[in-house]
Amino acid sequence: MRGGLPGLPTPHPLLHQLPAVYMDQPFTERFLSALDEVLAPVLLTLDNLPAHLDPRTAPEDLLAWLAGWVAVEADPERPVDRRRALVSGAVARHRVRGTRHGLAAAVRMETGIEPEIDESGATSWSDEPGSALPGSADAWVRVRLRVADEAAVAPTRVRLERLMAAEVPAHVAYEVDVVVASDGTGV
């Protein structure tokens, strides 16, 4: 977490808050300057709190903390701009989580590749009780990624398996298919 930075100036020196009669006292000046040194990080943090809580401007060490607030994993191995985008868009992605659109967005965010998604599900409405359910009885989803480089397949598969376990509803079986494009373009 955040630590104190030595030598931070205080935005509101305590000595200037006292009546003029106390300003010539050396002990008072030393005592209040020590308090100013302790209070400066607190006052500066409070003054900059909106910037600390915004993922676009938050210091890097607070980004993981903010990610925890919105229930995403900001992996330190990712570049900081991708971590900021992940945290910034988390609430919008949570709104569509568990849907085809939400799964595609999560895969794109994780891998940077547009996925091909096949699923068994469907929706229907009927005013007659006991009508047939749409789709198949066993729910499943298949995500296929086409990559250009065979060396990228193993790390992509591991990350994708972890993502699918988190994003797909618990009752839905899933399959991950990472294939190397025959033309080497990844498309």
C-alpha cells in the first residue's frame, strides 16, 4: 500500500493557523513543523482522493486495490494501460457476465483476439405451461481462438481456461479450442 514520502510539503502549515503572537516561538515552530510532516501525506491524500479512486489516474500500487473493489484480477504481468482498462470497464462487463456478449468481451480483454463462440442455449417465451424448452437439454459453450504463432498457444490456453471457469455459469459445460491459423495470420 501507500507509504509516506519524506519531505512532502504540507498544503496547510499549522503555524500559519495560529495567532501572530505564537509565530516567534522557536519551540512552537519546531513542534508544529513536526506535526506538519506527519499530517502532510494525510492531507495530500485527502486532497487527491478523487484521482486515487479513478482507475485512469490512480497510482500503480493502488490499481490492484481498486481491482479488488470491482472484483477483477489485475495481473501485475499485464501492461499498466491494460490493467487500467480492465478496472475501468469491470462494472460494465459485470452487467453482461454469463452472456455470449459478456464472454466474448472477457475473452477479447484477456487475449486481444476476437473469439468464435458456439453455444447450446436459446430463449423462448410461451403463455402455455409445460411447453417445450428451447435449445438442448445439456447446456454447453465452445470458445475457439485462432492464433498466428504456435508458441503462443500454451499460455493462451491456460489463461483462457482460467477465464472460462470464472465467466461461464456453473451449470454450463465449456470447451476451449485454441488453433493455429494455417495461413499464419491468426484469422
